[in-house]
Amino acid sequence: MRYLTPRKRAIGKGSAHTGTHHHWSMTMSSVALAFMVPTWMYLFGSALGQSRADVVAAFAQPFTAILTALILVVGMRHFAMGATIMIEDYSRGTARKILVMFVTSLATVIAATGIYALIRIAL
Amino acid sequence: MAEVKSSSPRRVERPLSPHLQIYRPQLTAITSILTRITGNALIVGVLLAVWWLAAAAISEDAFARADAVATSWFGDLVFLGSAWAIWYHYLAGLRHLYFDAGHGLDIPTAEKLGWGMILGSVVLTVLTVIIV
């Protein structure tokens, strides 16, 4: 009889030793996004094409503002981690390091910009 | 690629795995790489959406500029593409969770799920365009 769970045996394996945690982080963020994104698509799609006053009114709604902020934080983290894996698969050396820094920064800047916009709109 | 330097006697000529180009394209491989492509391409739609939202927060002029792009044919194309990419990536993620739980890994089931993702993402995109 095995006393160790499959997860316990997987932790720490591989050259980076952190793949299990990475995979679990992606699993958690994907499930969170799966619950949030369809509703957000409806809210965003309804606001798109409206006047500025209507857009501001739509995103000033507490539910819309909080959902948008959550999607920015969770979604941009999910993007940065996924894009990092893609970069690590296809590039090496200095190019890899610069690209990983670039996508991580891009994701952070996008999230920060979106949250700044929400604060100005909703508060 | 597999050059053996005489100065490093420990390096051995290892067999290379068959190259990607000699394989006939398979549904499972294509649906897998499309997951990565859709996920990463979504950054374009996110950039446009966040620019548009930030412009709405800042000023009338900024919003007029961003809204002109976001509601142009280019904006329509980006957001229509993003809607499909979201749904495709969404179904691929669900399939990933199902695979992770140890189900559906035999080839007939995996291929059925692959077609389900392709057709499902198109149907959901059409529904999104109708509803929104």
C-alpha cells in the first residue's frame, strides 16, 4: 500500500522543482476565471459602443467594478504564468529572461491601468 | 545540433526525437497548440479593452479616440476574434481539468473532445454575438 499521494510524489520534481505549484496555480486561476469570464463578457459587450456617460455608469456599478478588478488580477496573473511557460518552451538564455520580464511587466501594467481606471470610475 | 566536441569527452551522441515536421497533423496536436495560441493572443483584446476603459475614466477626448478604434472594423475584428479565443480557451481549459483528473485520455475520446471544442467554441461565439 502506498502511503504517499500522487501529488506528494510529484512535488519538487523536474528541473525547476516548482512545476507542481505552477500547475496548481494555473488550475485554481482557470477555475476562478471560468466562473467569472462569461458574465464579464456580457457586461463588457453591453457597455461597448455606448456613450462615455453610459460606460462610466456601467463600470461604476459595484458588481461590475469588483468583477472587472478580479478578472484583471486573476486573469493577468494567469496570462503572465502561461506566457512564461510558452517563452520557456521556445527561447533560451538572455532572450528568454528578457521576454519573461517583458510579459510579466506587461501583465502587471495592464492590471494596474485597469484598476486605476476602475478607481476613477467607481469611487 | 548534435555536435560532439573532442574537448568534452563526456558528451555523447544522443538520439533525437522525430521532428515535428515529419508528423501528419493530428487533431489532438492542433487543438493543443490552439489552446496556447488563443490564450496568448487574447492579450491583444485585453490591451484594447483596458485602453478603452482607462480612456473612459480619464477624459472625453481620450474616450473619443479609444472608442473610435474599439468600435471600428478593426475593433470589431479584435473583439470577435477575442470572443472566439475566450470560448476556445475556455473549453480547452475544461478539457484540461478533465484530462488532469485522469479521464478521456484515450485517442477516440480525446478526438471527440477536440471536435467538441472546435464546434462548441464556434457555437458559443455565435451565441455571444447574438446575445451581446
